[in-house]
Amino acid sequence: MTADMFWTLASGVPWTIGLTAVSLLIGVLLGIPLCALRMSRILALNLAAQAVILTLRAIPPIVWLFFIFFGLGSSVIELSPFQAGAVGLGLITAANMAEIYRGAMTAIHPGQWEAAHALGFTTWHRFADVIAPQLFRVALPTAAGYAIGLLKDTAIASTIGVAEVAFQASHVSQRSFRGLDVYAFAGLLYILLSLPIAWAARWADLHLRARVAR
Amino acid sequence: MSQRASSSTDPRFAPLPPLLTLEAVGKTFGSHVVLDGIDLRLAPGEVVAIIGPSGSGKSTLLRCINQLEPPTSGRVTLGGTVIEAGHTPGRRELMNLRRAVGMVFQSFNLFPHLTVLRNVSIAQERVMKRSRAEADKISMQLLARVGLADKAQQYPSRCSGGQQQRIAIARALALEPQIMLFDEPTSALDPELGLEVLAVMRELAENGMTMIVVTHEMHFAEEVSDRVIIMADGKIVEQGVSRDVMRNPQTERARRFLHAVKDR
């Protein structure tokens, strides 16, 4: 593989990282209200959240990206490939994060809510001071696993023209008629990118677990 | 129901107006009646032990007082706060009530992600709007009072069950409650660790704290509390001066329960 090919492939890395980070941020934040709605005792809100989560998760990501970029992007609102990719993957991530939070919520002892109620905490302080920090700790390993999956899923955005690693690999291989080493190198880049996420999650998990081990 | 020496008739309590009044408080879950028309008046400084078989509604009664379980009928009055069943209490009413009532749970319910000091401080900052420094200072005094100042920087998981329960007591005291509710505070502890918790509770009682203690510790009920209430099937079946009730119960249901406990 030539230096030129190497640098072309490497130029996709910031796009892969950027798309992963923005999608994850959208999902992590939007997942909170979606989870709250999903756990709502008001049936209409609960059912609406279930419908949204099901729709986002049941339709393949590539169909979502085509729908947003070619569908909405051409007729409703103009979107760059990156914007369309971030919105699509972000929404799918939000649905998955909502379910991850909901699972983590069941792991929190009901006594924690009761103690916060009995101490007179407001709804916000119950969440921010008592529930969220514990939720974060419980959800972290699953969320980190999802983040690594998301990093790989960003390759789907190559289909709508986001110039990330898979897009560059496809581009270089078509130009050079070399598939094996080009895609092997692209694979290596994905491994190198996912390792720090795994390490960071493992470190945070051990660090938090050591502090609050029961 | 035997009412031999309740707060309304015992001369020791008569001059003081009640701090807490429950009037016909009831709680049902579906068709299951857990509390059936409970009346209770508690004078300031009074220590009441509630005993009775499992499922008799003791814990639910405590939880109805601070509205962790909203009663389905009746009225709870504490200080100037009145909460009627069926009317969702306003945010301010609920806050006032909960600030005035400290609660200690069977399973401690400390916040595992916060240090011992933070566990005691955080509600002071959030609810009483004390500064961090002031809250920490008061927390250290309270931890010293329960004998755990040296644990301030530890996490609860590093403390024994008895220590965790003493921390939970300090946390509740930090909000300067008018009344403390204890929901089987020693049931999750082995007997030796239970003793250290009971010693703290005894000290509180001696210093004039108004307390309701749901307990299986018969010795504590008899020696430390002013009044014992025996509950069964969601009702108060007997109440009166501790020693009288414990040694010479008047009702058949109370006698049966006390026999069963003593025969164990």
C-alpha cells in the first residue's frame, strides 16, 4: 500500500470519530427523556415512547439514513451527508440508550428513591444527586459496548457519502484495484479506534465499582 | 381495643398538645385492607414502640405518616401541616412534612455512590440550603454523636450494617426533624450490631426526641419507649404504658402475639 493510499484512508478517521461522537452525544442525551416517557405511568406517553423506540430499532440503520438523506434531505430540509448520518444514527442510538437506561433503572434499589423522597429532595435532586450517578455506573458497561457497535455502524454512512474510513477504503480500492490490503488496513483502523473506548469504559467501570462496591 | 394509658389519659402527656395526630387513617391496596382506621396522637418527646405480627400494617403506618404511601382515608396532622387522604398534597406541604419527619429504614438506604460525610451533608444542602462547609461541619458533629467520625471519608460499602444504620440515623437527624420514624431499624442486623444502633436510639430518646419505632426488639419496646402499640390485621389492638402492655396485656390478640414472641 502506498503512502498516498495510507493517508487517504487515514483521512476518514476524523469523520468516523466525529460521526460516532456526535451520534453518541445525541443518543445519550435524547435517550434520557425517551426513557422517562417509556417509564411514564401515563399510558398515552408510554405507548408513544414504545412506538418511537420500536420504530427506530426495527428499521435497519441504512434504511433510516436513506430515508433521512434522500427522503427528507431532498424534499423537506437540506442536510449534508454528515448531518443526515448524525441525525439518523443519533436517533437510533437514543432508542437504544433509552432501553439501556430503563434496564439500569431496574437495578437501582427502590429504597434509594424512598430515601430521597423521605429526605424531601425535589424531583430534580432525586434524579441528579441520587439516581443518575448510580444509573451511569450500572449502564456504563452496556453503553460502552453499544458505543463500540456504533463506531462500526458509522461505516453505513459511507453509503450516503460521509467520507469516513469505509468510504475512503471503498474509494481507494476502486481506484487501485486492490481490495485485500486496503480493507485489511481499514479493519485495523476500526480495531485501533474501538480499543480506547473499551479501555476507557473498563477503567471507569473498575474505578466506580471500587468506590461503591457493596 | 384497650386504651389503658394512652396519650390522652396518661398524666405525663396530658398538658402537651399533640405533635402528630392520625385520625382514622386507612390504607388499602386494591381490595386488601392494610390499615383500618388508625387513630394516634403523639406528644412531643414521646417514644412509641409499635409491635405486632408481620403483615399487621406497622411499616405501612409509618410510611403513611411521611406520605411515602399516601393513605386512602383519614387525616395526618403534624405541627401546622394537615394532609387529608384523597387530596394530593401540594409540593410545599409535602416538603414541610418530610422535613419535619426523619425516617430510618430497615435496609439503611444510604447512597452507595457518596461518602459517609456526603450522605449526611447532601440533604442539608439541597433541602435546608445550608452551605457545603456548614453542612459538613454539622455532619461531622452528628457522625461524632453516633460514634462514626472516623468513617466520614469512607463509602458506605466499607462500613458494617450497624455502622450504616447509625449513619442513616445521622443523615435523618441532620434535617433537624421534629419526629423520627424507625422502620425495623435492627431487623437486618445481627444481634451484636443491632445493639450499637439501639444504643444510639436510646440516647436520642433520653434527649427528648419524639420517636415512633416499629420493632421486634421487645426489650427496647419495654425499656425505652413510653408507650407500646400492638397492631394486628391493620388495627391497633392494644396500647398503653410499655411495661403494663408488655407484662399484662388485656386483649386476647395482644396476649397471643406476646406469648408467641416470648416462647421463641
